[in-house]
Amino acid sequence: MQKIEVTIPEEFGKYINSASLRFQYLYPDVTISISNANISIEGGEEGLLNNLRQELLHLVYKEKIYSETLEIRKSIYRAISDE
């Protein structure tokens, strides 16, 4: 079974758990383990680990954007519903 280590930059650390939960949902046959800012991905079809790495990093980034824009979206929804 193949394995790859992904290091997440410190500024993205607080989004690892949410992103990894989504990753596990999307890829149930892949095992991941988290240790500080490192995530191990194990399993998947041969040759796909780099794609899984890319997907994991995308999910972490996506979670960061979601979190940072949540208040803005709430404000917009409130403004729309008040009209």
C-alpha cells in the first residue's frame, strides 16, 4: 500500500480537521492520519497519491475561504432578508 506525507502550512492548521473529515467522506477507501501539521495519506489506487494530495490541499484551502467569508455571507443574507 502506498503512502504520502502532506505538510500543511501553519496558517492553515486550524482547518485541517474539517478538511480531513470531508476528505474521508469523499475517499472512504483511503486512510489518513493527522499529526500536528502533517497528514499521512495511505491507500488509493496506484499512481493516484499525488491527486489525493492535491485534493486534500484544495479542501484545506476551501475550508479556510469558507471560514473567512462566513460573516460576510451572513451579512449579505441578513441584508437580503430584511428587504
